[in-house]
Amino acid sequence: MEALEKELREAELASASTGSEMKELLLLFREDGDRRAEAEAKLRREEREERRLDEKRERDEREHVRRVEAAAVEARRQQDREDETNKRDAALRKEEAERAERREEEAEGRRQFEARLELDRSEARQQHEQMLLLISSMQKSK
């Protein structure tokens, strides 16, 4: 019987040590699983952060492009306004020059008219004086 009890105790010890080994294996597997899960979680966090940074860079780049385009559009609008102002100013200067030229032509026309009128009056006076002389000489000869 003692032999049986001894075998039973040895079997229990072997069973206990096997259980302990199993616990150690389970603990090792659990720790390994925890490390893997932590590594995967860290990798996911890093990937999320990288995606977030990529998206931020893309947004910043799009915003920069939008600002550059908006500045170009505003510059074109400003240039168009300046061109329109320059056209309007040139048209006003041209119109004023045409008006000044017309006034000058009208003044020249008046001067020429007055010169012709003065010439005509002078000729009329001379003809009148000649006529008076002729009449006077005709009256003396009668």
C-alpha cells in the first residue's frame, strides 16, 4: 500500500508540476498576446497619427493653393480695374482733346469770318467812296 501511496503522491506532484508548467505557459502566452496587442495598438495609433498628419498636410496644401489662386484672381481683378480706369482716363483725355480742337477750329473759323467780313466792309467802303467821287465828279461836270 505504501508503494501505492508513494506512486499516488508522485503522480500528484507530477500533476501539480505539470499544472504549474501549464500555468506558466498560459501566462507566457497571455503576456505574449498582451505585448502583441500593445504593439498592434501602438502601430494603429502611429498609423492614425500619420494619416492625420498626411490629411493636415493635404489640407494645408489645398488651402495654400486656394490662397494663391484667390490672390491671382484678386490681382487680375485689380489689373482689370486699373485697365478700365486707364481706358476711361484715355477716353476722357481724347474727348477733351477733340473738344479743344473743335474750339480751336471754331475760333479759327470766327477769325477767318471776321477777316473776310472786315475785308468785305473795306471793299464796300472803297466802292462807296469811289461811287461818291464818281457822283461828285459827275455833278461838277454838269
